Amino acid sequence: MIKYIILTLSKFPLIPVLGIGIISIIVGDYFAKLYSQNQNNWFFLAMILGYILCGIFFTASLFKTELIVATIILEAWYLIWILLIWFFVFWEKFTTIQSIGMIISIIWVSILMIAE
């Protein structure tokens, strides 16, 4: 069943398929954060669904491009959006070490994007 879904999705253009995968992982992380604050089973199910959908859409995107290119695109957009959600929605406070780690991550993803 999942193989059929992935093969069907692989016929669509790369950007929408990968975009939905990125949205799915962000939704998964959003509900994971909500679940960590309030152990509601619906949050847990939404989290699992988001992660499963990300895997399906990411796998379908591999039929259109190489693994490294798809991973760099996914990670770059995921990193940007998840930082915005953590900061503006959940008002997370970042330690100095976390801030340095995020800056290094952004730099490395940028370097990988330029290299490809």
C-alpha cells in the first residue's frame, strides 16, 4: 500500500512533494512539543502522522533527485521554520550553547547548499 502511494507521489513535481514533506515534519515537531507540554493522545497521534507523512513524501522525492540534494533542501527549510516556530510560537529561551549550535547548523547547511 505504502509502495503504491510513494510511486504515485513520485510522478508529481519535486518541489510540491518535498514541500509537503517539509510541512509534515514541521507539523510533527509542533505536535511533539505540544505533547511534551500536555500529554494529550491527539497530539501524539498528530505527531506520529506528521513524521510518517514526512517519510512518505521524502521517499517519493528521491525518485526526482539525489539523496543529498533532497536532504539539504529538507534540512534547510526545516531548520528555518522550526527555529521560527520555537521562538515565536513557544517563546523558547535558547542558551548560549544552543544559539551557537543553531548558528553553526545554519552555516553548514548553507555551505552544503552552495556546494550542490
